Amino acid sequence: MSEIKRILVGIDGSSNSTKAASFAAAIAKRFDAKVTLLFVVTPSDHDMLAGKSTNMNEEKKGFGEQRLKMADSIFTEIGVNFDTDIEFGHAAEKILMVSERGYDLVVVGNRGLSAVRGFLMGSVSSQVSQHSKVPVVVVP
């Protein structure tokens, strides 16, 4: 890896993902890199899977936008070029899939909002760091 031009940051609204966003912003500023903030709406986050009738696309977009707002202000304040993406699925799988779209670095927090689920199934940061084809920074 000689240059860092595109950074993918996994955001879930937790304080650790906000720390990851701050870390990624500093790297992006230094290397003049573009950042994508990625929020993944997981099946357990979605009312439709709990038996409630809802418009999945609008629900997904609104839920994700709310969580991304916490992080996007970090990039706006320091003048780093960024965009956002909202996906639906399993967090680690989606982060890995999106990371293969030409990113040079993935940044995630070491613990998200679902610590119990992470303990039982393996944390998102562990899965991403073990299976990524690009370098991964796990921020404590």
C-alpha cells in the first residue's frame, strides 16, 4: 500500500465508531483522502423483520441517516471530503463487500452497539480484520 486515497469507515452510532471516524478523519486530512461513512442496517435493527409492516427503503434510509449524522460533522468541521452509504445486511459482510470497491483502508471501532451479539457471534471488527483484502485499522 503506497497511497491512501479512499478510506471506508464503519459507523454504527456507538462512541467507538465516533472515535473511529475521528481517527479516519485525521488520516484522510493528512493524505488528502476521500472517506465513505458506511452504516449497515442489520436485520435485528429493522422493524420489518420483527413483524411490523414498514417501507424498508425509507425506514433504512432514515435510521442510517440518523446514525451517520454523529460522524459526518467530524469531517465537515475539519474539511475532509466524504460521502455516506447505507446498506442492508450483516455488518461485517457488507463492510467487506464495500471495501472491495477500490478502498485503500478500512477503519472500524473495536466494539459497537451490540456487544452481547458480538460476544456470541464474533465481533464485526474481528471479522472484518480477519477477512479483509485491504488493511484494517481497529480503533479502541
